[in-house]
Amino acid sequence: MSEDIKINKWSINGRVLWLYTKYQIVTKSIVTMFLLPSFYFLSTKLIYLSGRTNLTSGNYKEFVFSPYGIILIAVGLLFLILLLGIDINTFIIISSLVKEGKLNINLKEVLFVSIKSVKYFFSPVGVLIALFVAFVLPLLGVGIKMGPFKNFEIPNFITSVIWGSKLYTAIYLTSLVMLFIIVFIYMLTIHFVLIDGENIFKALKKSRLFMKKYWKKFIKDYLLRILKLILACIVLGVVFVSLGFLVDLIFSGVYASENISIIILLLAIVEFMTFIGFIFVPFAIARITEFFYEYHEKEGKILELKLTNKAEILTKEQQLDKIRKKTKLEIIILLSIIFIFNWGVASIMEKHFDEIFRINTNIELIGHRAGGDLEVENSVEGVEAAIREGVSWSEIDVQRTKDGKYILNHDATFKRVSGVNKTPMEMNFDEIKKLKVKNGFNPDKPTRNVASLEEILDTAKGRIGVFVELKEKSADYKMVDDVVKMIEEKDMLNECVILSLDYDMIEYTHENYPQIKTGYLYFFSTGELKDLKGDYLIMEEREATESKIDEIHNAGKKAIVWTVNTPDSMKKFASSNVDGIITDYILELKEEISNSKQRTHLEIIIDSFFSF
């Protein structure tokens, strides 16, 4: 009998796993093949009707407040609420039926009930969940990875500012804690609506009172069960990979190359990790549902889901059923198909290695704010240091003074670098030249004078290229006119590129001064990149995916990534196909690029699987 019970558990757990898997496959296929293309078509049409072909971080503001932008935001929020509402409703309903032992489930009916019940998400709690998932979780790097928000994450250059300031860090962490507390308090609202039959406002109140009573026990119990779930996934992963390794070992003698064996194993690992990500959320929600039932039972209340009447409790025979031979055979066939598929993919990858795993072996180094950490930012000495290290370009930040001259400074004021809380436009050139700029990387090193644009150009001419970024409120058409004129007078048109985060500045330069190259800086984009003006498209690193790099190259433009400062990012982009990398850490990036060029085929394959 003990053997029957053991087999029974495997059989029942298999039923539950298959329910969630089948739901995810069906619904995500519908979303991927129909809903997302429809949303993309609508968003592209609205952007086009507004007179644009794309939206980026430098030109979105006017669109957002236009009728087309308002429609797109409303449709996007509606899409997200529907997507989340149907998923959450379904996971709660299925986990409720499983808890009640009703494993004879009609998935079509469950999906129908979930869609019908999504109306409850068009309420404060629904909007809260949608906003939390779309805008808060991405700040932690764990947001949804599909649909219109798949690339929405807080840029690294912003997080570096946040973590670099105690005040900003405190505000950021306090805000996140408060949001998590709100979500935690009201996380059982939909359970009370679907299972207990309450209206949305009573459900909000009940969730708050319920969590107030059980919050300590819930945290303890939930973390314990999630830990068990994670351990189960790890064990399952070890078994799956070990099985794959064993099969791979058996067939290794017939592979054309040993790289094929490695690729097959890597594909298996990626497939398993994808599957775990696929079913982890349903099981995590199921744990919440279990506690919802258990805590009510302790209070003497037996819950029963009334939304569906076609689900039935398994018969005694079904409960004692062993996993059928047919099911075992189907699992073996499925695993065999996956293995054959991986073998085919691996063979193609190995045969076309150079095309698939191509990287740019001539990546140009670009010193951030002149020479990065080699010297004081935006200084003549920084440019000199970059030249000594063989850097291809110095990126500098230009602003206009009160008396119409051009100097280098990144921030709105000189407070951070010189202790003077004034903007360049509030000071004359001679006043600014008296300031001393401290070394932000090493305060013990000497201070330097504020550099003028003319000094930088004279230092750089014939020795290093200059990315001239137009900064702050003085960045206007006059600045473009003046800076281009100065560059022309010094005969450096082929040595300089005009940069800006403001797309309007790029368009103006492109139209009025086609003789000089331009570079558009941005940290998000949607639409056709080929339609963007600019010889260089300079992406924040989260935006710089393989597909976007290829799209930029196909448009005949150069792809640059900024600002790459962490070891992981350096390793990732040193092995990529970008044309240039902007960094504060020149020496470290040089070493990483050198190491990248010496990698074996095997190392290239492994890095490619786990980088982009």
C-alpha cells in the first residue's frame, strides 16, 4: 500500500504540473502569436499617426501628452491588466480546485471563468497590481520579460546615481518597502473575491484584517514552502541535466565535434531554466492559496470554490492509479524529441560557427567624461591620459557660460566637482577658469582646472577622436551652431561627433550640418531604429541587445553602448558585436577585450549562452 501511496503522489503532482504547463503553453502561445503582434501593430500605427516612426527617451514627452499617446497608454494598461488578471485568476482557481482535491479539471471552463472574472481587476487593486508589476518590479530587475514592458528596467546610469547618494538610496529603499507592504497587505484580495465571493471593496478590507492577524505566521510558512519549492527545482534540475549528460555521453562518439556535445548540454540547461521560470509563478501563487484555505480551516470555515461546477474530485481508482505505461512512453518520446532537436540545433551552430557567434574584434574604447578614472573628469589631463592608453575617443560634456563661451562640465552646477552651487550660465568664463575640479575616483590626487572646449580640441587634434555631448539647459541650436563652427575652424570634422540625449538637437545638426557626424544617446526605444537620425546610435547598456545591435548595423549605423562599468557588463560587451564601448574604467575594459580575443570556441559558446 505504501508503494501505491508513493506512486499516487507522483501521479497527482504530475497532473498538477501538467495543468499549469498546458495552461502556460496555450495562453502564452496566444499572447505571442496574436495579442502582442496586435498591440505592436496598434502602437506602431498610433506612433505613425502622430507623425513619428519611433519613440525614444529623447522624443517621447510630446507624444505621451498627445491624443495618440493617451490612447496608447490606456490600451497598454488595459492589455497589462487583462494579461495579469487572467493569469492570476487562473492560477488561483486551479490552485483552489487542487486544494479541494478536484483534479478532474476542464481547463477551457477555468479559462472562461478567469476571463469573466477579470472585471475585478478593473478596480484599485487591479491597477495597483498592474503598476507594481510593470513599474516597480523592473526597478529590482525582476519585471515581466514579455510584451510592451519587456525591456523596461531602471537604467544602470540611474541606479549608480541612486546607490551613490545616501539620501537617494534611503528614498528609493523606503519607497520600495512601502510599496511591498501595501502589496503584502492586500495580496489576498483576489482570493476573497474568487473563493469567498466578496465584492472588491469588502475583499480589500478582509485581506487587510486577515494579513494583520496572520502576517508573522504567513511570512514564516510561506518562506519555508518557497524554499522547499526552490530546492525541489534544484533537485529536478540536477536530475534533468544529469540525464542529459548521460544521454549526451552515449551519443558523443557520433558527434562531428566535441563542441556539439557542449551545445546540447547548454541548450538542455537553458530549456530547463525556461521551464522552471514558466511554472514557478503558478506554484508560488498556489502556496498562497494553500495558506488561504488552511488559515480559514483553523477558524472553522470550510471554503469551496463556486465559480466552476465541472471540476470533480478524483475517484478512488484515479487516486490510486499508478503512472500509466502510456504516459511514461509519452514522456520518453518527448524527451527524445527534445534531444534530437537540440542535436540538430547544435550541429547547425557548429557548422555556421563564425556567422552565429561572430563578434567585433576591433571594438573602440571611449573614455567617459574625457578619460574615465584615469584622471579628473572632463579635463585636459583626462584626454591626455586617454591618449596615452591608446583610447579611440574621449567623450566630453559641453555647456555654455554666461558670456557665451564653452566649457566642460557634466552636472547642472559645479557643486559636486568644485563645491560651487552655480550653473555655467550663471558664471563668466574667467570665473569658471578659477575653479578647481576634484578627482571623483581618487580624492587624494591633484585637482585640475575646468577645461574649455577649445583646449580639449587643441589637445585632441590628430591624436584622439572627440564625442562632444551637448549638455543641460544651454544645449540649444545656438550651441550646435557655435560648436560645429569651432570644429570646422580647427579642421576636425572627421575627428568629432556631436552627441545629445535630446533628439531635436540631433535632427537639427543632421539637417543643417550634414558634414559632421552625429550620435544619438538614448536609454529606451520602440519602433524602427533605421529611421532614427544619427551616424552613431549610443544605447544605455540594458537597451543594447543583440537584435538591436544587428538592426543598427543593418541600417548602416554604428552601435555604441554606455556606460559600461561593472565586471559583468564589461565581459558581456567585450564579447559582443558593438562598435564601441563608453566606460569609466579604461584599463579594466582593455584587459577584458584582450581576454575576449583569446577565448577558445568553447568559451565563446558558453559566454554566448549566458550573456545576452
